[in-house]
Amino acid sequence: MQAFFVSAASGGYFYTATGVGVVIASLITLIFSMSIMLMEEVTSKENKSNIRSL
């Protein structure tokens, strides 16, 4: 596995390294957006329950 990254650093697998970077960035964006959506769902449920209790 180490040889793959060494070869990628030398330019032999530039497109492969770029593709791996794009996939990792996409996964990070997906996880971040899912966590934001989850926080919105939790806070909206808390706000609705507070309104009903008043």
C-alpha cells in the first residue's frame, strides 16, 4: 500500500490520487450535512414540545 502512495506522489497515479481525494471530500461533506440535518430535527422536536407544554 505504501508503494501506491509513493507512486501517486511522483505523478504516476495523479488521477487516482485525485479521485480518492474527491471521494473522501464528498464523504466528509455528506457526513457533515447529515449531522446538521440531525441537529435541526432534534431542535425542532424540542421546540414543538416546549410550545405544547405552555
